[in-house]
Amino acid sequence: MGRPGAYAKGVARRREILDRAIEVFQERGLQGTSLRRIAEAIGVSHAALLHYFESREQLLVAVYEHAEIQRGIRDPHPVDATGVETMVRSAVVNVTVPGLVELYSTLVAGALESGSEHGKRFFTARFERVRRDLVERLAAEQRAGTVRDDVSAEHLAALLVAASDGLQVQWLLDPSIELERTLASLSVLLRPSR
Amino acid sequence: MGRPGAYAKGVARRREILDRAIEVFQERGLQGTSLRRIAEAIGVSHAALLHYFESREQLLVAVYEHAEIQRGIRDPHPVDATGVETMVRSAVVNVTVPGLVELYSTLVAGALESGSEHGKRFFTARFERVRRDLVERLAAEQRAGTVRDDVSAEHLAALLVAASDGLQVQWLLDPSIELERTLASLSVLLRPSR
């Protein structure tokens, strides 16, 4: 059970570590920053860091989750936005957060490798949740007649998520591709043909 | 100028190293395989490996390039395939090559980080070439009236490449998303509305 207040203190301490870890990754990049070096930079012992995060992967996934939640608080989705609008807005905001797409891409790539059970579980569940939310919006738009219904909402949702992920990467490598306009053109493709 | 035949021998040796390196990565995964450990596994000296590849990143990019060329030789694009068909076929074949999407995703994520000039140059040029080839096909299909022309061929090409990259990742994490059928539904979205 622990001492009274110990849990709340632990949560606050974990949060503090995540805030500092984000800064460390933004300063030094992801490559070559071991748990031991992060602990040094944050000013905690390696053992203390291991108390909160079992591995570098667990810390990185938590950093990503924390950054994503903060992004959602700063920039909440309007309830009445369409599926495509929600996705375009997320993508455009994501690329303005230093290191966020790099971290996401690195973690997703890592999750594909064997031996990465924590990342694999996290991103499989995350993709499932993101697609499910989008399926709901798109199915409602199909019923309202504002989105074509000759392709299933499930296929459309998976395509929108993939297009958004892939274009953020293409844009970071080459900003001439027009992230926002390219993604927004999906609303033309999804318009009913009648 | 070197000895006669030295260049050809160097090329053959480099190729041999790449063939072995692919096997090593497939056996051991990407994480934690340093240049030194790859040299050991291949049975060459660390210095010999550095003669051909200046860094781990350069070796990995070369491994990817080599694997992609071999894939293209085994499975060439039919000349008369549409843009969407070409892209679907590539994606479906990619996910059958063990480790290829993992390697691609890891290298692309790495290319987004600062300090990764070799990977950044390689993937920026590669995306540009893949999009340009697809723009040509799609523009020809727009002129022939088989692809809608109310979205530019440039935007469509960037979207197709992004959707294909993103869906391969989603499928590897969760095969229930139906890679081929989801991507093929893009041909419905690209159909002219008239």
C-alpha cells in the first residue's frame, strides 16, 4: 500500500521525468541516448529512472504518449469537424512540435521489430483506437450523405491514417510537397459522386 | 587507378558483404547490431567493412537499396499497370520480404533526425523519384480520362505513396486491416465521377 500520498508523489515525479526527458531528446536527438545518459542529463540516478521505466523503449513510448496528450490539450479536436478535417488538423499540428514525428516514426519502426513487445502493444492499440474513432465519424458522414459510401468506412479510415502518417514524413524530408493541401484533397476524393 | 580488375573485384566484394549483411540483420534484428558485430558475423575485419561503408547508416541504406533492386528484378512492374495497381503490387510484395518494411521504416525514421545526412539525402531523392514516376503515370491516366482530374497528379501521387507506406506498417502490426483490398479501394476513389 505504501505511505499516504506516495502514489500521488510517484505520479508527479514520473511526470517531471517525462517533461525533462522530452527536452533531453529534443536537444540531443534519439540516437545514442541510452537510459543511463538520460538519467545523467535529468539529474536522477540510473536506478531511480529504472524504478519508473523498465527500458529505454518504455521511457520513449511514455514520452510520446505524454507529448501527444499535451498536444491534445493545447489543440483539442472540434466536435463538429469532419473526419478529413480532424486528420488534416492533427497532421499540421504534429509537424510543428519539434521531434514529435521523428519520435513517432522511430517508435513505430521499432515496434515492427521482434523483441519490442511494449512498443508493439502500444502502437497496435493506438492504431486500432485512431481508426475506430475515424470509422465512427466517417460512417456518420456516410449516413448523412456527405461522404461517399461505395468504399467502406473501415477502408477509408485506414487509408486516411496511413496517408496522414506517410505525408508527415514526406513533408519533413521535403516541404515542397504541401502537407495541408495534399491531405485536404482527400475531402475531394471522399465526396459522393452523385 | 589501381590494379586491373581491382574495381570489378571491389564491386563484387561489396555485393557479397551486402548479401551477408542482409542475412545478419534478418537473423539478429536491427537493434544493437553495430558495424563491429556485423563485421564479426560476416567474417571480415572491422577495417575492411569500413573500407566499403563509412558508417552503420551507410551500410544499412546500401542493404535497403540492394534488397529493393533484387525485389524489382524478381518482381518487375508491368509496363501497362495503372498507378494504383503498381503501388498495390509493390506494397503486397514488400510485406512478404522478411525485414524489408522494418528496415525501410527504421531508415526513414533515422533520416528525419539531425545528423543523418546520408539517409536524409537518399530518402529525399527516393521519395522524389517514386512520386515523379507516379505523377507521370497518373497524368497520362488523367489525359486518357481513366483517373479523375479535379485533384492534381502531384497531390494524388504523394497521397498514394503515403497511403502505401502507412498501410504496410498498419498491416504488419495488425493483419486484420486487409492491406491489398484497402489499397485497391484507392482505384474507386480515383475514378472520374462522370
